Amino acid sequence: MKATSEGVFYRRPAPDADPYVAEGGHVDAGQTVGVIETMKTYSQVRTESSGTAARFLLDDGEEVRTGQNLLEVDDE
């Protein structure tokens, strides 16, 4: 799945919270798997299909550009 905006990508809702989803975990279509912060505004990153969150392609807190790949999802 790809970023729909640029900013800073976070895999968890707060620094001390668990990630929205762990690598290898099941995701449902429309499930939040992270957020992108742009100028103190947070946009949820949601999956387009159900499957397994195979691998995140960037680290928590890393800058992301529009269209950049964020997560590999193995479809069901």
C-alpha cells in the first residue's frame, strides 16, 4: 500500500502504545495501520484489502512522500 500524502509516518497512535498492527498480523479492508502527520494534522492510513501485513517498508517516525510504499499486504 502507498502513502496518500507526505509527512511523518507513525505505526502507533502514541509513543507508548502498541502498533496498530504487527508484521505478520491479519488486517481487514479499511483497517487503520498507521497515521501520517502533516503540519500537526494526522491522517489515518487504511488498508484497501484484507490479508496479512507482511512487511512495513519504513520505520516508525520516518518521513514519507506521496506515493511511497508503506506496507506489503499479502491478500487473502
